[in-house]
Amino acid sequence: MAHTNLILTNEELQAVYQLIKEYEEKIPENEEEFYDYADDFEELIDKKIIKTILKKISRVIPEKDKIDIDKDFLRKKYYTFNNSVDERVYSMLKKAFEQLKTVEIEYFNMESAEFIKRKINVYYTSAKYTIGYCHLRKAIRKFRTSRMKSAKITNSSYKIPKSFDKNDY
């Protein structure tokens, strides 16, 4: 296999990184999903190869540019009108609600484009919203379920206040 030294400007590197990142975001996770997206992909590029290319480019692209591109991707992924919910997360929220157990979530903050760990007591949950007591904010808050990356049930129990009405939120 011939190796050549490829020289790209910083702008070109950013563009390549962004294109590969977009591909990585859209690539199906398994063969079953591939058939659902067959029109979008002629042939799948092995995910390991994509990760290797991204890693190599990220070593030479300025860190600030890489972070900005990554944050833009996260903002698009968790944008208000993107309502795709992680089924595992939603399942955990429902289970925590049924058992009245506090759940620890990783919630995407649009402004900082970062995930913040929060503990919440789930008072109501649906595929669109989860309402509950937020231990971080010490208040009842409404969360977009689609912005939750993970959910883990804790051992802490709670009671839903009799005065709680989901329609107030």
C-alpha cells in the first residue's frame, strides 16, 4: 500500500472532519438498520475506520475548532425539533417512576453544548417530556426526554407531592 503525505490547510481539515463526523452520525449501528437507510448509503464504511480517521484528523486540527464542530453536532442532534428518544433512557425513566426511585440522568444543555449530570425524582414522563423534582435546581423542572443521554436508577426513594399537577408545567 502506497503512503503519501497529504497536506491540507486548516480549513480543509475542518471540512473533512465535519464531513466524516456527519457520516459517522448517520451511519446505521447494525445490519438491520442498514436496510432502513439503504438509499442513503451505497456501501458502508467500517465504523472503526471512520473513528481512526477522525482521531487522526483531530490530532492535527486546532483543539478549539474540533470542540466547536463537535458542539455543533451535539446541538443539531439534541435540537428542539429532533424528538428521537433513546429507548433505554425512556425505559429507565418509566421504571424509576413506577418504583418512585430517584434517577440520575445526563442532560444535554443547549447553551454550553455539554451534558450535565442531574438527579431527578420523576413525577411524570412521556416520550416528549419528563417532569420532576431536580436535585440540582432544587425545584420541579420540565425536561425534554430527547435530550437525555443516559439514565440510571438510584436507591433513593421519594413521594410525589399531592399538589403536583403535570398541567402546571
